[in-house]
Amino acid sequence: MLGISTSWKSTAVTRGAELFAAVRQMDVSCLELEYRIPDIVYAQLRPLLKKSDVRVVSLHNFCPIPPAVKRSMASGDLFLLSSPDHDERAEAVKWTLRTLECANDLEVQAVVLHCGRIEMDHGIQIIQDYFDRGDIETAAAQDFIRTRLQLREEKKAKYLDALRFSLEKIARAADSLHIRIGLENRCGYFELPGPDDFELLFAEFDGAPLYYWHDVGHAGVNEALTLGTQEALLKRYANRLLGIHFHDVDGRRDHLAPGKGTIDFSAIKAHLKEAVIGIMELKPGTADEEVKAGISFMRERGLG
């Protein structure tokens, strides 16, 4: 069944009842709560959800926002699970475990993680500029991309090791709570995990409740930047696919309502099994009418 993330509306409300009412206006019965929901809004929303027929199927870390953090600072990368700094990594794990506890309280079986990044001279703006000028496939652009990818591999080790330390604690807690963890493919090539990193982590944590969470828009942007293809990721991790974030892409702009961009959702459907969680994740401020049109668009293509 098709669900929706609270991402389109959570920054526009100040009370749990407002967010609940906005969700009820949408023709969906499944919901993902994400990292823009303040603690007080979550506390108000929780009893409404528990009494309703709306089924929360996933939480996106960190949810709710840690109490001491300003709402404007909310992010899935608020604390980095990949940080070599012990104190930051400890905070990342601490608040991820709190998300797991909230998931358990709501009887949610999936939590989506951003896993951090490699600190490096990534030159992403240069790559984006090549794309914007229509030069992304030129020799100069491809040479630059190759040097950045090589640098990524050279810098990766300590950040991937830090992520392993974090995931070890998270996986242990998730297993005890019977929660599955979805590691999300990210939009920046310097973020973790990369296409090959998923395989390393799944092999190392074989038997742990760690899975792949596919973000259609992130993969679409990277495909436009010649940094990998949507199909390759879906094929490679089909057996580990827990869930998928649906949104459309226009050039480098993502998190658009389906039908507003160039993503071929029919091609994506061919890779999805019935048990995969499907969540429409749209940018904050997306108009309700666009959300409803996106839901209809997906259903017309058999994705909801």
C-alpha cells in the first residue's frame, strides 16, 4: 500500500491535531513520521494515531526532534553516525535509540537512517555546474568525477569504521525490539553508504535487521550526474529492499510530487515486491493539491 511521509506538512504546523488532520485529508492509510516533528507535536500526535485507523509503517531518524534542538536545525543528519568523534557518534546513537523506542511504542517495524558522510573536498558544486551547463558527459566532467570518486575511496575507511561502531549498537537494539533498519541511499556521492558500501555492511552484519531503503529521487539525481543508475541499485539490493521513498525529479530538483518530473515509475515498479514499504516523501511546503495529484498518479501506475 502507498503511504505518505509527514515531510510535506510537518514544518507548517504547531500542533499534533493539525498534522493529524492534514494526514486524514489524504487518501492514504499508511504514514511515515519524519525528523521535522518537534517533541511536543509528537506527544500530541501520538494518542491520535493510536486511536485511529492510520497505520504508521516507518519512522525516519531522528524522530521526534531531540528536545534541546531548535526546529530549524532538524535533519536526518543532525548527528552523524559516521563521525570519528566519539562524543558526536554517541549522541547519534543515543537519539537513534530513542527513535527505535518511539517506533516500538507505536508498533512500527521500520526505521530509516541517514548514515553520515565522508569529510572530503567533494566538489559537488563543480559537478552540478557541469550538469547545469549541459556538460556532464564531457571528458573534463568525467575526469573530475573520477578523481573525486577515487578520493572518496582513499578517505572512506575511518568514516565507514565509525559507522560500523554505531550500527553494531543500533542493530542490537533493533533486534531486541523486532524493528528493521533501512539504510538509505543518499543524494551526495560522498555520503554513506555508497553503492558498494551497502554490500560491505550487509556482509559484515549478516543476520542483523539491517536492510536497504531506496530513495527514488536521490538515485534519479545521481543518475543525471552520471554517478550511478537507479536500476543498478534496485537490482543489486533487491533481496535486502525494505522500503522505498517515492518522489519525482526535474534535473537536480527532487522531492517533487510524482508526475511533476522525469522519473519512470513504471520501470521502478518492476523491481518491487509486495512486502516493500512505499512512502511518498515530498518537500516541505508542497501544496495539498499536488500531494493528492501525486497519490492519484501513483495509483494509476499500480503503485498504491
